[in-house]
Amino acid sequence: MKKSTLIAIVIAVVAVAWIASGMLGEKEHATTQSVNERKVENGGAEEKLTSVRVKTIQAEPFVNDVVLTGITEASRTVTLRSEIEGMVTEMPAEKGEAVAEGDALMVLDVRERAERLKEAKERVKQRDIEYNAAANLAQKGFNSKVRVAQSKADLEEARALLKQAELDLDNTSIKAPFDSVVFDTDVEIGDFLRVGDEVVRLVDLDPITVSGFVTEHSMKGIKKGNTARIVFTDGSEAQGAVSYVAPAANPETRTFAIEVTIDNPENTIVEGMTVEIFLPMPEQQLHKISPSILSLNDEGQIGVKTVDDQNVVSFVPVKIVADKADYMLIDGLPETARVITVGQDFVVGGQTVEPTESDAGGLL
């Protein structure tokens, strides 16, 4: 065989072998790809689960306070007016001075009224003598019943005038109707007062009232007689009792007015002070959480995400009962709950996750 023919045969064998090896590789690759596709279709290739951190929390009993902003008010405020005419001659009580019931606040000129009282007393004596004389004569048959009746009427009129004169003289001294503090007066010694003129304004600071407004949500549990804690801007505190709860809401603000009464025997609490009112609510079973674990669902509801025994995520709407400086108290979870504390923003309800239980002592 010629050498050139031998070379051609060798080249042909190599070419056939090379082509055969390529077809075999394609077949093997196709087979491998088909197997992988079937694994995916049959669920053989598992998708990696999202890892989250969870913490098991238990409901605890809490007595939460409703905190309101309030303002102090005098329990009574009255404006006294003059009941008679006269010139002011004395002013025993000054602005800001505490006075007791019956203390004189202002004195009017008494001279003319003292004379009228003296005259009224003498007239009563005269009318009494006339009536007795008429009655004696009538008994002896020397006087008519008409004359006796007229004398009796004159006596009663004189007695009425005497009472009015006594009252007018008493009204020259304008007295405090109750224990109070002189708030203001526009009258000076020498001023002439007419009937109905304002003379002095009084405020009753013992007890003092603290008023505030509570929302509809917090109304539950607030009742007349409940104890309240009052905190002033300087940090001092006082105890009081709820003395009034509005039976209807303010139509504009949809809030309810409440009043707390505080004993104030030394008048140390004045009107117009801004305070905080702490009203303890009935005990509730609540969960204590970190604010960072809260989420929003598509409807805008606030809630937390939990994991069940099958490691499936659920969104649970909750109600924030109290927002403290470093934690929140919420209502709406079951008594025991596995809440997602890390990774909640990357999972959705119905998703299966790989949870890692937190054993830390904190909220996360």
C-alpha cells in the first residue's frame, strides 16, 4: 500500500473518532441537563429559606397610666357687687390675701344708715304704743276694730322698715361668703359705689380643680372617685380624685372633659398652672416589645410578624397601649407568641422561614 493512501486512511479514522466523541459529549450533556430539569420540576432542588431571628414572648399584667395635660382652676370664682350706695371708707383685705368666711373685705360709710336705724327703732316703739292703746280702748268699747287694725298695720310696717335699716347697715360691710383669696378689685378708698357695682373678685383654691381632656379610647376605666397623680412642672406631685367625667364628648375635638380635685389647705397650688395628670387604668395582659419590630401591612395596619410551629410567617395587627421611652406595650397577640425581631422586613405572611431563637435577655 502506498504511503499516501495510508496517511489518508489514518486521517479519516481520526476525523471519525473526533466527530463521534463530540456527539457523545452532547448526548451526555443533554442527559445531565434533562436530569437537572426533572429535579427542579420534581422539587428535588430545594430553595434556600430566609433566616430570621425570633423571640418567644409572654403576656404580662400591666397597670398602665393614661397621661393628660391639664391646668389648675379655682374650685369657685365669684364677683361680689355692692347691694347699697355709699362711699368706700375702709379696705381691710388686699389683693392676694387669704380671707375667711365672714371677714370684711370693704366697708362703706355707715353714718347715714346708723341714723336711719336709730329712727326706725324709735318709730317701732311709737307704733307699738299706739297699737297697745288702741287695743285697750277697743276692749273698753271706746275704739273700733278698724282703728285697731290700722294701728296693727302701722306697727308691722315700722318693724319692716327697721329690718331693712338693719340690713342696710349690715351691708355697709362687704364680707367674704366663704374661705377664699382676694383675686382682684378695681375699687379704692373714697370711691362712691352704686347698687350693682362690682367691688371684688374672690377665688376658692381649697380644694383646687385640675381639668383636662381624655380621648374616647382612654375613657374606658376612668370613673368618678378614681385616684389620680398630678405632676407639676417643677417635679413636685400631689394626689387627687376624679370628681367629674363628662357624659358627652366635645363635638369638635371628640374628647371628654374630666376634673380632678386636690386638697390645697395652704393655697400653695394656684390657678393657671400646667400639670400632667396620670390616671391608672385597670390591669391588662399586655406584651412588652421593642418599637423596632413593628410593621405595616398593605392596608396600613400596625402589627408584628410572628412564626408558628411550622415556621410559617403571619402578620398580626396589634394596638399600642403605651409608648414608653425604650419599649412599647401592645395588645392583640396571643398569650404566648414567637415574634420576629430581626428580618421581619424581608418576609411576608405565608412564607416559610428558617428561624433562630433568641436567648438574649433584652427585647430582641
